[in-house]
Amino acid sequence: MIKSTIKKALTAVALAAGAVGSANAFIISAGDLKITIDGYDIANVGYAAVPGLKCQNSTANCDAASLGAAGMGSFDTMGIVSVASITNMAGDVTYFSRINDGYLTGVFGGLLDRSVETTCGILGCTTSILSEGGYFNLYKNTAQYDASLGPTGAGVNLLAGIYPGITDGALYLSGVFVSGALFGDTDTTYINSYTNSTLSGGGQGFLNVTGGSAAGLFDTNSLTDLNGQQRDLFMDATYNDANGAASGLGWTVALTASIKGAAVPEPGALALIALGMIGAGAATARRKA
């Protein structure tokens, strides 16, 4: 009977947790996480395929060397994203999927190129970029973004972090790009390299959480960067315009990225579990009495 009572109490906890999950769309458990995203643009690919050091430790000189819009480091250093899934690192538990749980869509920007160099060889030219600054904002929405608005469409202001259909949702997570992906460098927040002939490439950088309704969940300082500092998240991105879809909408490239991090239990789930365990303990005590 005692085991039966405890089982009923724990079952009630599970059902209640499920109810909270439905109310909030999804519940994320503690542990190592992988966030998979896709979107448009991720870095400046507007540099000419001419070998040499184009700029060094100067955002103004890099901006002048870029083929992008003057004064902003190019529209290519800002863009939009959508979360495809949030899973544990083992991949056997999915906490969020775009198909079942709505949409987590966001904007990013503020990345300013500070050093750029192009090298050329038998495979063509490759441009390597070190950037500073950078932010991201992720919102809960009921629909996917409309990428056809492009980076300069009606109501779009990526410099201010505004994008119709994204930024009118509830802020879920916000943060900044931080240093640590390059050993001994405390200024560079994002590293990017692409082949000029194909506009395909990749980049990486650490992120720290600063706000949003899920800030307490992801603000864990669980990762150690190459300079020994604790960081919340690490992003590894790849991009290209292989089928011309991105440029056809006014963007430069389409991106996919994997973000590694960790989570702590959500307060709602912890409270339900605690209440259930208290109830189970009380039931056991009554049976013994």
C-alpha cells in the first residue's frame, strides 16, 4: 500500500509537470544541451579576393575595406535565425522541436570586423576575419519569420535589432558574443573564414546570456574558453549560398549552426517535483502512523 501511495503521488507529479510543459510549450531538463539553428547571414563576406592584410585592429578600416554598407560593417554581420531543435548532447531526448512546439526565432548583429586578411593558393582565395562586439535576441513566436523581407525590407532595422514577425514576440533569451575562441586574444568575439570563390565558410564564438525569460536556465558558466574564462554557450556555424536561395531573397548566405551549452532545472519543474516528493513523504508517514 505504501509503495502504491508513493507511486500515485509521483504519477501526479509527472502529470502536473506535463501540464506545465503544455502551458509553456516545452520544459528543458538540466544537463548538457545542443541547440540547432538555421537562418540567414552570419558574417561579412564582402571583401575582395585580393591577397594581403586588408585591415588590422581597426573596425573603421575594415568597414572601409568591405564592399558592404558603410558605417555598419556590412549587413552580412547581422541576420535572423530560427531554432530547429533543442536536445541533450546524447541526442536521445528532444526538449524543443520547431515542428511540435512553435517557434523560437531571433535576430543577431553588432559584430564589427577588426582584422581581415586574404590568402590565395591553388584552391583560390580564403578570407579570415576577426570580429568584436555582437549580440543576439531570441523570441517566442507563433509563426516562422518571413525571410523574404530581406535585411532591408519594410520595418526591418537590424542595426537596432528589429525584425517584423520576430521581435514582436516574447523575449526568450538574449546575450552577447564574448572572447575566448582565440587563445591569448581578449578582444575578438567571433572568428570567421570563407572561400571567396564560393562564399562558403564557417565561424565560431562563445556567447554569454544576459536576459530573457529563460536566462536563469541557460546562464550556467558551464564552458571554459581558451583563456580560462567561464562562458555560457559556444556556437559553431557554417554557411553558403549553394542554391542561390539566400541571395535571391536579398541576403548573402544561408546558415546552420550548433550551439553547445548546459541547463539547470526550470523553477516550475523543480517546484512540482518538490511538492510531489513532500506529498509522497507525507503519505508514507500517515501509513506508518
